[in-house]
Amino acid sequence: MSLDDTLEEHQIAGVSLRNGMYKRVRLVTSAFANERCCALGRWIHQDGARWDDAPELLQLKLAHASFHAIALAIAIAITQKRLAEAAVMLEPDALFENAARMLAHAVSRFENRLVTGAPPTTVPHGQIH
């Protein structure tokens, strides 16, 4: 699986949210509600298990879950016609864009780990790396 392709899938989510707000198209909030609905989420929860102790995978899991939570909050705001609230979250350098950047950074960090071939490092429980 190419992690770059998964980022494109998440960028499309941003287009979908903006279209939902400006063109009043119907959003399917379930597409944002479950982080396992996208290719990256499925990979994280199925094939990513062998990297469970890697801090890079933990960062990727957190960034991915955050992205979906923020996208869902925006989708709900749009479907409830709270467009001003949704617009604020979709502004440049605001919540959605920052979540997308954080996800792209986490994907890049994890890909670097895969490319270097370094074995997963373990972090003692209760410590942040």
C-alpha cells in the first residue's frame, strides 16, 4: 500500500467538506465517523499491528484519528446548517488544515521508518517519545 495514495484520499475529504458547505451537497457523515472506513485506517488496524510499539505508528494513529474527528465535527456542523462554525474550521491554517498537515507529517515519519528498515523501537508504557 502506498501511504501517499492514502493522503490523497484524505485530501479529497477536504474537498468534499468544502463542496458540502458551498454547494449544499449532502454529506455522508459516516464516511468521516469511522477512521477504519478509509484505506489508511484499515491498514493501521490490520497490517500495522507488527509496528504497534513504534512511536511513529502511535503518532500516525493519533494524527489519523484526530483528522477523522475534526472532519466529522465539520460534516456535522454543515449538515446542521451551522455554516459559520464549519467555515471557521475550514479556513486556511485552521483546524482542518492543521489536522491534514499533522496527518501528512505522521505519514512521512512512518514512511521514513519503513524506508530505513529500522526495527520498531519500543517505548516504556507511560512515556511519550
